[in-house]
Amino acid sequence: MIQFTEIQIDWETRSFLKNILQETFDVAHINQVLRSACGVVDFFENSSDAADFACYLAESYDFVQEPDRTAYGDFQTNPNLASRVASFLKQKSIIPAILIEPTFGKGNFIVAALSAFPGLQQIVGVEIYKPYVWATKFSILQYFLEHKDQPPPIVQLYHQDVFDFDFRRLSRQIGSQEVLILGNPPWVTNAQLGAMNVDNLPTKSNFKNLSGLDAMTGKGNFDIGEFITLTLLQTFQHSKGSMAFLVKNSVIKNLIFDQQHRPLHIGNIAQYAIDAKREFDVSVDASLLVCDLNKTPEKLCSRLLFDDPQNIGNQFGWNQNKFVFDLAKYRLVEAFDGTCPFEWRQGLKHDCSSVMELSRVNGHFSTPKEPEVHLEQDLVYGFLKSSDLKGGLLAAAKRSTIVTQRKVGQDTSYIKKYYPRTYQYLNAHWDEFAGRKSSIYRGKPPFSIFGIGDYSFMPYKVAISGLYKSPVFTLVLPESSKPLMLDDTCYFIGFADYENAAIAFALLNHPNVTNLLSAIAFADSKRMYTKEILQRIDLRVVAMSVATAEIQEICRSAGLTNIPDEEHIAAFLEGVQPQTIGQAHFKFFDPV
Ligand SMILES: C[S@@+](CC[C@H](N)C(=O)[O-])C[C@H]1O[C@@H](n2cnc3c(N)ncnc32)[C@H](O)[C@@H]1O
């Protein structure tokens, strides 16, 4: 029995179908009539489909509740957006003979294309969800009942898994005809599928060097929409025509990133940002990706707004061997793009905030669940989060954490012997530690943490939040002679002495660095500043470009009272060679 979901069939289409089905149950004849009416090939797959549908019409409405379609990344493009996209492509002089919609859903793009491109000769669509295949067929039929003068193209709608569809064969068939690949592939990642224990993945694939099985077992994270976009571009890159896909911005960024080593023959690449909240009610950065096929491979993409395409944005992509966010800005600061002489580190990770994050109250500690926690002082450190890093100087933390290890994997049995109260507290929360989801904790000593090493115990740090958009660096000083720790949303470089830290702080807040970061860091990334991005700041070249007085002025205006003198600055400039400063082991509190 066909599963009919909330398919909207208007009165005229309904009575047109009723009339045909009343006349005969000869499916070949019915399909013949429907093909000449709307172009759809094999409207009913077999006679039982046709009979089921006749019953459905006779019994009137019998809607089946729509199941959870999360695994299918199901965000249907609304008819209004679909028609604006189609008109936009028409304005760009895209006039296809063949339309391919690889995951056509309710068919809104297909209907929009019929209206924008009346000269279409063929439409090929694939969709896994049968009720949507029906919905699309009825919409197309309705369209042609309303536009009787328009000759229908051949419409081939396949109820099939896109991963099994033979697009190569199709690319051979279309030859030199102008093609438009239009759509909005599923918005779901293999990690989400893994969490739902659902399979909607290619079985055999070499995508990002992952087999379908590895992808499924979560060995790598990839976007199903990205896979479909790349598969189609790989297959049709030598065809005449264009692609226009609604995808997450991260998909476009990855596509351009791969153009350096695995170039596709695509050009005039542009992303037109859409308001995904308004159009799909999801908070994600998404755009209409538009590119021409069969071009010399290009490595840059223009960023524009779909609602205001005249407003020219930046271009991102490759500048020789550097991947940059804003090419025009980058050209002004590229001298500072190199290798940072200091190693950037990510902060401490424990994934157990209910136990590991404490407030200090009158000589003891507390958590939201436990008003009185008694711990020895030695393993407790002030703990900073992204929201604490607002620039300037910071020498105190609102919260504390327990640093159970001096390096990753260290045996933690010493805690019981030397710090019995701390052990008692941690042990009382054994279940919370055991319940940590991330596999990194598996097989590790009890109460393990990550992002910990000698560098964490450096007394002076220059830190930045990876999450906030503005590139502001904070100078972090020890609190009561103990280094402050940072959480894993923060990145920092550590120093053994105040002066070098203050000079690095001033240089990192200099416009040469701020401008470099805004030229290379992707504004729409969830984590805008990463170790990789920060490691590109060539602080040696920056130091050579900034006058001593400027360094001192930045320190002064940030509220530092202890301003590094000329001698220290000269010594910094002399000493700042790759990986030489600030890596000395710091001995405030020796490990047990
Ligand atoms: C984001 S929706 C977009 C639908 C349509 N392209 C549009 O723009 O409205 C993604 C569609 O992909 C379909 N889909 C998901 N996985 C699929 C698969 N493996 N094969 C074919 N279609 C699939 C879903 O059922 C859904 O209709």
C-alpha cells in the first residue's frame, strides 16, 4: 500500500486523475495519458500503485503521520525560495536544456525550474522518500494543468537512493547539452547518523579517503550534502552547464580547500548567503553555491548575499599555497603569514564540569550541587573560560578546577596517597567520570584530563578565545603565585617571565596581527581561531614591523602598569627565533 503523507493535491489535479482512473486500470494507458499531460515518465510504477491511488481518491483523505526524517537531512526548500533561486539563475543567463535534481524532495525546485526555464527538454530527479515522489508528481501534473500551452519536457523521477544512482551513465547520455544541477542536498553528517544509529550513507566510496564503513563508524566526520555535491561535480565537471546548490557554508569552504590538491573543472564559483533561520528555521550558515562546469579549475570563491547580490563581498580561497578568507585584505598583510615562533596550545579538557568546576567560598569550594567541598589546595587551579578573555590583563579567576595530571596519561593513583580529600571527592563522582562520552577517556587512568602538559603550568600566558569573533588577546598572570588554567575553548602561548609575555601580548594585539587574522580566519566557522590559524602568525616578522614605543603604548592603553623597557624589547626581538622563547620549564609547584 502506498504511504500517502500530507500530499497537497489541488481540486483540478484530483478530478483530472479521478477521471482517468475511472476509465481504466490499464497502467500503460494511464501513464501514456499522464506523460502527454505533464511529461512524467511512468507516473505509476505498476498497476497496484494506480489501484491504490484510486482507492485513496475514493476514500478521500487518509494521511499518514510524517515520520522523523532527521536522518535524511530533510529541510525542504520552500516554493518561494525555490522560485527566487530559479529566477536568479535565469537572470544570470543560465538557460538549461536538462535539469538534474539529485534529491528532489517535494519537488519545489523542479516546479520552480519549469516556470523559469520553459524550454527545458528533460528533467531527471532522484528521491529516497516515496511520499515525496508522489507529491512531486502531483505538483508537476498540477503545473501543466495550469500551463496547458507549455510543452512538457521528459520528466524522469526515480524513487531511489541517490548513492546507488548511476550519474555517470546520465553524464554520458547528456553529451553536449546544457545542464543545470539544481537542488538542496540533505543536511546531515555521518556523526549525526551514527548517534541515531541510522544508515544513510554511501556503501562504497573513497570520500575523503574514508570507506562507507569507516564513515559510518565515525572514523571521520563528513557531511552527506558535501558528499553528494562532490560526487555530482566530479561526474559532471566536463559537461556544459552549471550547478546551483543550497548547502552549508562549510561544504563550500571544503570544496574550495580541496581545489588545491584535487581540482575540479569548475569556475565562476560564488556563494550567495541565505538567511537559513528565515528560510529553514535552522541556525546554520548556508548559501546558494553557484558555479560553471567545464572550466579551468578555479581556487577562489566570491561571497555575496542572495538578497542583495549587488553588494560585493570578499573572495576566499587560495593565494598561492595559503588558504585565506579575504583575499583583498590578505594582500596587505601577507608578510605576517608564516610560522609562529611559539607553540599555540589549546586549554584543558575534562568533559565533567559538574564535578571539575568549582567556586571558591570562604576557605572551601562549592559546586551548584554541593555547597561544601573540601579539597587540598595543591591540585586546585584558577580556571578561565572564553567568556573571561575580554582583552587587557587578567590575574584572577571566578572559578577553579582540579588538575589531576601534569601530562596526558599520567598515573593518578598518587592522588589517593597525597591528597585524600581530593581523592574522596573525585571518587564520590566516579560515575560522572565514567559516563564521559568521548572515547579519548577510554582506557585512561581514573579522573583523566586532556590538554595538559608542562606548557599548562607556565605562569604567564597570552590567550584568545577560539569561539568569539574579535581577535582580542588577554595577558593572563598567575593568581597567588599559581598559574591560571584555561579551558579547551581557549588557545594560548605560555611564558616563563612577565616581560616576554607582555611584549607578545602587545604584538598580538597590534593591527598587523588583527588584520592578518581577519584575512585568514573564516568568520562563519564555529571556532574561528584554531591552533592552526594562530600558528600562522609570524610574530618574528610582526615584532620587526612594530616600533618599541608602539609596543609600550599598547601595553599602557591595555592597563598594564609594568611596561616592558627598551632593553627587554630589544632582547625579545633578538631572541625571537622559531621555538626559542617561553618554552622553559616553569617550576612553581613541582609534581608529586
Ligand atoms: C534538504 S532536503 C531538500 C529537498 C529538495 N531538494 C528541496 O530543495 O526542497 C533533502 C532531501 O534529500 C532526500 N534524501 C535524503 N537522503 C537521500 C538518499 N540517500 N537518496 C535520495 N534522497 C535522499 C530527503 O528525503 C529530502 O527530501
